[in-house]
Amino acid sequence: MIRVAVVVCLATVLSFPARGSEAERLFAEATRLDNASDLAAALDAYRLLIDRFAATPEAAEALARSAELQWARDDSSAAERLIETLRSRHPTSAATARGELLAGTMAMDRAGSLADLAAARTILLRVPLGWDRGAFPDLQARARARVAAAQIAFLLGDLDTAIAEALLVAEDEPRGDYSAEAELLWARASLAANAELAPILEVLQRNVIENEGEAIGREAKAWLSLLHRRRIGPSVGRPWIDSARPFAATTMRLEEATGVAADGDSIVVTDGSLPLIAILGTDESVRVRTAITTPRRPWWDVDRNAAAVGDDVLVRPFGGRRIGLTSPRGRDDALSDIEAATDDLFGGWWAIARRYDDVLLRYNTVTQPPREVRLQDTRDLQDVARDDRGRLYALDRDSQSVHRLDADGRGDEIVARGDWKRAAALAIDRLGYLWVLDSGTRRVEMWDASGRLLMRLGPNLPGGIELRDPVDIAVDGAGRVYLADEDLTHLVVLD
Amino acid sequence: MPIRFFHLPLIVCLLSLILLAPGSDAQIEEEDLASATPTVRADDDALGIADLTQRLDDLEAALRTGMARGEALLALDELVAALDARSIDPALPLEARALLADVLARRAVIYDEIGDSAGADLDLVRLIETSPNLDLATLAPSASLYERFTALRRTRVGTLDVTRIEPLDMEIVVDGWPMEGDTITVTAGTVRLEARRPGYAELSEDIEVRAARSTARDLELVRDAPVLRLATRPNNAAVYVDGALVGSTEGTAAPADLPAGATARFGADGFSSQLVIDDIALGVHQLEIRRDGFRPYRTQLFIEDLLDYELPPVVLQPEQGTIVLLDLPANARVRLNGELIEIERSGTRGRIEVDPGSHSIDVRAGATKMWGTRLDVADRQTVELRVEPRLALVLLGVFGGDANAADRLADDLTGAVRATDRWTLIDRRPEAISLLDDAGIDVATMRADSPQVDWTALQRRVDDELPGFVYLIALFGDDVLARDGELVMWTTAPGPALPDRVPIALDSDPRAAVTALLDRTPELFRPWSGVLPIDSDAVAHPVIGAITPGGPGEAAGLVAGDLIVAVDGASLDRAATMLEKLTTAQSDETVTLIIRTPDGTAKEVDLRLGRGPSALDPTAQPRSLAWAALATIEERRAAPEWLIDFNRAVLLLDARDPIGAVRLLREIEAAERSHGFGQAAVYYTLGRALEAVGLEYRSAAADAYRRAAGIAGARFGHHDGPFVAPRARARLHALGESTP
């Protein structure tokens, strides 16, 4: 399930002046109920308005708002019917642009493949095509639809289009909360396209300043930090890794670390002995922790929820549900010995299980048996990871290679081939650098996207830390590398 | 009081006149005295003479084209009947008598032509009695008729010879006929001789004249009074002597009737005919000439002898005051009471003569600045005003429920304007009422989120009728005691007719808020560092992300990757602090940086900032004020023309006037900078404007983007601003064009 940042005005406080007509008064009442979160009553009032005053502008607004509410209630069929009514009754209304945006968003939400995403993009592009700036200069739905369309272009690998559309939002649309989002996307896509660095730095730094204290500002700063670590510093002789130090040694004493994952500014760690899963901040504070049975490798899913692998389940320990996976043999055969897993862009899962360690298991839904995706010459898959664009990376110990697939699980290509004794874990940072942990040599390796080994480090790290039994590796949004070692009582962060 | 118009040469009397009235031009000079043309007026319409004359002319024309004689006689009979009773009355106007003579002459000729000699002879007799001087030969009579006419004349007329005429310009009338020369033919018998001339005792006597004889008579009038003659410009002026009305100047003098010296001095137009005052007594008199709207003309007359006195033509001076404008700009256009006027200038002084009363003066200097005031001016008063043109803020209206708030706002605006010393407030509320009404502007429309107002049309009207630079409408809340409101502001053409709505709180310190709003003085230059500091959590200080080739940072030896530990002794932990420091520094200022290089070496670096052009951020301030700032900058010549035009274009584009933006951008030739803000930004903005105009300009827009993309390293907004080329390439891609 893609949760790109398409916000469909659910929280918008609508306010229309009470101008006196019956339709206006009815709309004002429906809006009042809506703002008071009495959604059922609001929907009734909107429906009454739609039925009684079908041709009025208020009815168009009511249709759009009703569709948004229905989608929020997971009734996408009702939402689609309302959107269709909008299209037929009010083809040129600004409210219909909101309907089209919602239709595109729902299509993104339902997408099960890159082709579905491309189709959703087509729907979204109806908004800028049908409601141009000349006639609708302040239409927020157009800006939001463009951002979503640009994000899809980014996921589809059409970077030039993503860059262009993000720019059009940032420069041509009235300033809004989507403006910074568009600029950040512009920067990400430009980086993915290997564009000149200075313009990207300028955009990111401007967003750090303009959005200080906000998530988007922190995100921009993380990107700048990443670029400093990976591009600017090394270009003037700064080592890829300058230091190694214990991470959260005083706040989170580990007994048998089994895995680590990192997001933009959060780290999740699992411990099989305690047993627990915990989320730490980059400031080494423990934000939350909970007990979990036989936890193994964690990851951050696309919705930015921490998730982890247990022996036979996928767990979202902080507000999610335990998911039991079936084996390829059928529903009655639960999958056990899950080694690693990650979610994909489409609400599905990719897993590696000990019993099926020569294939990747793709679950479109967890209740159905998975599809087996066989990679070239893989016999002992150890880890799977996903990058920003939804591409899958799989580490095979036997062939000592890293494979990359597109978000649909196609296009198997080897992006790194090492000389590893016992390759254990894989991480991808946001610039596409591969990090491979070889527990046999207790080393960490860094590879670029073209398969060139850039750095090897371990077992003795700068700062006097020695890796003993490293089991997992992660990279946060700012480029810091985290190592989980079963024999160390703390995580190690490489910087 | 007799008032007459002389038709004979005047006797020249040169006597001194002491002229007491200030500014009087009255002097008596010999060459100023001139002859007058005799004029006899008749009430033609009352007598029908003109109609009768026309009828005779028509009859003559008909006779030439073959009119039957009988028919002609009937018509002539009617004419004679109409004139008959009056023709023998000597008091009748001469025209009537002359016309009767003409009619009788024609009828006599026709009688003769049809053989009615008796009828002809009767008319000849009457003809001679009516007009003894008439000569029948002009009607081409038959020889016999003419012979009879001559014979009759010999027996019925004589001549009167006048000798020793004193004064020469007296008027002589014999039996009502004016005498021209010294001989006149009259009907034999007793004739009435009359002689008159102002200042003289009138003579009237009967004289016997015998047929075919000449009778001589001496004519010498006795002087009994002085005479004063005068003419005025303009006419219809009342003339008072010693406070008593003695007449008014009438008519229009022919140029030839005016003294040559006077016409040379004053021109010949517009003078009245001469007014003759002949019952003035000897002695000293006060003369006053008055006419509404003109200053009274006063002088003292010394009438010491029985002579003719003539004032030189009196030119009445209109009542007026004088407004002197000081420090008047060379390009100033001045409106007096709303009307554009040509002004008499001497350097930076401008002089306006005005009628006494209340006047408004507006001075517009260039396209942007105005100065205006309202003042009262009395006759002969000179008011000096120092012109201090400022950007004109024209208050058109105040809407809302709080009447007091309107007055307070006007006060606040006045105070704020005074505090800024950059604006002048022109309160046009009364004049704008109907204009705003016509535009559909009222409380309700202004409170709507998107008021349905044709701002362009409104702007056109206010530009024309109530010109200013920035127009302002204030809108308060509904409350009786308004606590907040909005200022709706837009700028004069060619600026965008799209108003900004600036919120204003009335319960805090609105004057300070308005002052702050109006006092913004954006610059079109800013310091240039050529350094892009960024934040990184990998280090404790900002790190240099990029260095502009050829920029100040590079010149100082800075390189990407250097940490900026401190600026001017202050430790740095955020790039924003560094950028703020660079933004607020003076151009050409040197800032001292503590740097840590990637190898860990700390060093002190002097970074001498450069100075580069910059663009305004149209979203950072009301557009109208940005336009005002540009106008000020342009006037001070504080920025190159391309930069001002570029900013204007950006404002136009922001205000959804892409065509206006394209017009400006097409003409801009900025520096073709490979690193910094210059022509690439112009191309890029041109591309955006062309796209905004319409799909048909996509190709032209692509061409502009291609040019922009071709200038690597070029920046937008300022030398340290966003990069142009990546944006231009993105735009090209969006247009489906290949990128360079």
C-alpha cells in the first residue's frame, strides 16, 4: 500500500459564508457537523443537499466532501460512486478536481504493480489538465495531484518527469504545505538522476531554514547530512567512516542483539534474549520498547511503522497486528524460520525463510500463499531490503552477490559481487549505496550502485571497538550506519 | 447723460492727468488719439426697413428677368404705401427716407416705360422732396424722363454751403441728412440746420434756401464743457465719476479706432468703443471703472479746462492671486482643480495665476510621485508652496461598522505617512464614492473571499480621475467597535490590477503597523559570498556545501567541505545564522571566518563579500508596495534599468499579467553571467511568462528555457540564489522538449 504523502483535505476546516439560500444554509450545517467530527450526521446532511439541490455549487462541494469521508471510512466503492456523480453533474467544478484527486489517490492505494501506479498517475494528471492555472489559480487539489503524480514518476524511475512535475508545483502553484514536499521530491529525484550537487544543496538548505522545527525541515537536514557524509566530505578527503562508537550504551543495554533498522531519525533494535524490540532516537534516547517473542530482524515499512520478523510472524509491535505467513505449500502450512522480510510499495511483503532460502517469497496478501521469485544462482538468501524507490535488494551468501529487482519483483540484476566469508545482512542508504555485513570476517563493506567496492571496515573499528559477532546492519536517513552484534551490549554506530 | 460716438476727427487736447491708481497704464499721448468712424444705428427691425429693402432688391432682380411692369408697379405701390406716411417725417431714420426715394425712382422709371408720364412726374416730385441728393441716372431712365427729372430738380432744390466750421469735428445735420463736406443739396425752402459736438453748446436754426441758388452760413459752436473719452478692455465696464455712474463701455472698437501706441502695447482685440462723457465739470474728479472679476481701475482726473480729455485704453486686470511652487521637479505635471495646466516656470519655480478662492493643486512628478494640497488664495495674494513629491497613497474609501475607526485610520495613515517620509496621503474619499459605487464595491463585496470586482476597470478609472501611485481601501469588521480589518491595496497602471489584502489589527498599534508596512525599503542589491553553507549533523558547525567559481568565497580560499566554526568571533552551529549574517552584512564588508578544513586544520579567513543584484520576493510584501519600492529605486537610479524591469516583470507574472511580463522581459539585456544572477534568470522568467500566456507560446517558451539552461552556474534571484539551469531543463522536459 503506497502511502505517499497525498493528503485529501480530511482535516480541512471548511468554511463557507452563510449567504442565505437554503442550499447554503444546509451546506453550512453539514460543514458544522463535519468539523465537529459527527461524520455520519455530516454525511446525511451532505446527501440531503446533493439530492435536493443537485445543480448548486454547494452540492458539488458536498459530493467531493462525502467522497473524501467515505474513503476515510474505507468505503472506496461509495467514494467512487460519488466521484462519478461529481464528474457527470459538475464536470468543471473545482470540487470535481478534488474528486479526481481522490480517485487518483484511491488508485494509488489499490495499486498492486508499477503498471497500476502508472494508471493512478494518469488519473491524477486529469486535475492539472482539466483545471488549469488560468481559470483556477488557487486550486490546492491541482498542486496535490501534481505532487502525487511526481512521486509516482519517481517510483516508476521516470526521474526527469518527477523533477519537472515537482518543480512545477514548487514554482507555479500557490505556496502551501505541499510546496516543501515538492522541493524535497525535486531534490531526491535530482540526486537519483545524478544531477549537479550544488543546486540540490541549495534547495535542501533553504527548506531546512524555511521549515525549521517541522518534519519536512528535519527531513531536508537529514538529506544534507547524508550528502555531507557521502559526497561532500569524501570529495575532499574525509573518510567514508570517520568514527565508530557505542550507540545508546547507557540507555539500552543489550544481551543478544538480533537486528537493527533505521529510518530518517529513528532506530529500531531487537534483542532475542531480553526479548524485546525498541525504538531509539538518534540522540540515543529510548522512545519506546516492548516485549516480543523471538524477535529477529526489524525494518521500517513504507508507512514508517517499525516492523520485525519473529520465527513465524511479522510483527508491528507498536500499534500493528501480528501477521502469520503461509508457506508456498498452502494456507495450512505456516511459514516458520523467517530470516528476513520487508514490505513493498503495494501493501505486500517479501520474505526469506530458512526452508525456502533459495527464493524470495512475495506475498500480495498475507492470507494467500506467496509467489516464489527465483533469482539467478541464489541458494542461500540471507537478507532482503527495499530502497526509496521500492526496489528490492537480496543478499545471497552462497553466490556472494547482491541482486536488485524492480518494485514488481522483476529485472533481476546483480549489483554487487563480493568476497564474503559469511555474508549476513544488507542495507541500502538513500543515495543507493549498498552496505554489506560479512559476519564471517566481521567486516562491513560499502558498495556504490554500480557495483564498485568503496570501503571495507572491521573487525577493529576506529575508536577501539571490535566487532565480535555482528548480525545486522542499518543506515539511517542521515547516513549513519548501525551495527547489531550479538556479543556486544550495545549497538555500534559508524559515522 | 449724452453718450455719442464721434465720426469726425477729434480735436487733440493734451493735458496732464495725474494717475493715482497703482498699476494704471493711463497716460494721454498725442499718437493715442485717433479718428472714429460715424455710425448711425437704426432700429431696422422695428420699422421693417430691412424687410422692405429686401423686397425692393427682389423686385429689381425680378425686373431684370422680365417681370411684368404691371406686376412690378403693384409691388412698388405696396412699398410706397408702407413707407409713405413715414417718408416725410424728417425724424425718421435716413434709411427709410433713402429707401422711399429708391422706390419712387424705380416706380417713376416704370411709369415712364409704360407711358404714364403723369404718374412718373408725380413720383419725380416726391422723390426730389424726399431725397434732394438722389441722382436718377443710376436707374438708366429714358432721356425724356431724365430731362424732366433734371428740370424739376432745378426748380425745387438749392444748396447750403457751410463756412468757418469750428470745431471741425462737429456733427452737422440738415433736415435730418448728415452733412459730409461743406455743401449739401436741400429742398428749396426752410431747412433745419443742426450742429452739435460734445463739449459744445448745440446749435439749431432754420435757414431759407432758394431753388437753384446757393446759400452760405458760418458755423461756429461755443465751448461750454470739458469732455472725457475712454475705452476699456474688456467692455461692459461700469464707469463712475466721483462715485456716480456715468455710463458703461459698450461695443467693440475697430482696431483702427484705437491709438496706435495702445494697440502696440496691449494688442487691438477686445477693447470697447469709446465712451464719451461730456457733462463733467471742471475740477478734480475720482474716476473708477468696475467689472466683476476684475480689479477696479481707479484714477484721479484733473479737469482744468474746457478741453477734450482722452484716457489711453484702460486694460482692466483680472482679479487674481498667485501660487508659486518651489522646488518644482523638471518633469512635473501640474493639475489645478483637477485640470492639467501649463505652468510658467523659472528654473525650479513655477507660477500659477488663479482666481481668488479655494483651489486644489496636484503635482505629479514622473510616473510615481505626487504632491498635493488645497488652499485659499485672495486677490493679489502670493502663496509660496514647497513641492515635496512623494509616492502618492490615495485613500479611496473605508468600509465597516465602526465609523470612528475610519477617522482613526485616516489619522493613523497620516501619521504613518509622515513617519516614513516616503509617502504622501491623498484622501479622495468624497470624490471616490460614486466611482466605487460604479465598480460595485461595498461592504458585502469587499468581505467576500474573492470580490467580484473588475479591478482592471477600476484601476483605469482611478488612474484617470483620482490619480495616485497606490490606491487604498480599508475594510473593518462588522463590529461597532472594530478590532481588526484589512487594507486592500493596489498600484497604478502599468502595475497589476490585483489588490493585496493586508490584515491590520486596530486594537494594538495600527499606526506602528502601517508605518512598518509603508516603510519597507527593499534593496536590489545584496551581499554576495559565493559560499553555500549547509547543515549537517555529522559535524557541530555548518559545512560549506559548494563554492561558486570566481566568487568571493573562492577568492578567500574557501573550499567545499570546510567547516565554518565562527563568523566575526561568534560561534556558529547553524547555516541559517551564517546566511543571515551574510544577508544583513554590508556589501564589500569583510567578515572573518574561523574555518576547520577537512584535515582538521583550523584557520582564520577574511571573506570580503561582493555585491550583486537581487530580485524582490513578490510573496514577501504587498505587490503594490513592491512596485512603490521599485519606483523609488528607479528614481534614485539606485539600480540598473534591467534589474528594475526584471523585478517589474516578476511582479507582473506573480499578479497574473504574463503578457505584461513578456513585454518587459523581451527588452531586458542583463549581463550574461555564467555564475550569478543575470540574463539566464531573464530567459527563464520569460519562459515562464510565455507559458502562462498560452499553449501557443510553448515553442517560444522552450526556446527561452533552452537559452537559460545553456548558461551553466547561473542563479536566480541573486548571485547566491537558486540555480537556473536545472530548473530550465526541468521546464523543457515538462514541455516535452529535449534538454541541452
